[in-house]
Amino acid sequence: MITTHDDFAASKLVDHAHAADHLTDREKQLVGLAVSLTRGCVQCTGARIRRALESGISHDSVIQAIDVAAAVNAAVTTAVALQGFEKEEL
């Protein structure tokens, strides 16, 4: 028996989230790309970049979205470090 991504409940959750109509497909692709990047999934990130480009997002916009995700991730890292300093009263 071969187990695939579709065997897991999380796959159905992703499908459900993408079926919602409050965000455009382009917006969904950018959110998905940001999460994939910050979680460090190379396979997911590559697929998200491809889907973003296929949804009509320009290459420059994809690069800018990656830069924003990286900057936000860096800011979160800094905030967590500061909380660590505070917790330890350093």
C-alpha cells in the first residue's frame, strides 16, 4: 500500500481552505507561499512558487512576497529572542 498526501486529513483541510471564496486565488497562493517558506518545506515552496506564477503573479511580485515573508520571519525571531532575554531577566 502506498501512502500519499491525500490519505491525511490535513489534505482535506487544505482543499477546504482553498475552496473558500473570500480570498482570490492569487492571495491564497501568496499566503501558502509564505507559510511554506517559513516552515522550510522545499517541495511545498517550489510548488507554491509555480502555482503563484501560474495564477498570474509576476516573478518580481513573487520575489517581493518572499522578501516580505523573510523579513516578517526575522522580526518574529527577534521578538522571541527579546522575550527570552526578558524571561531570564538578562
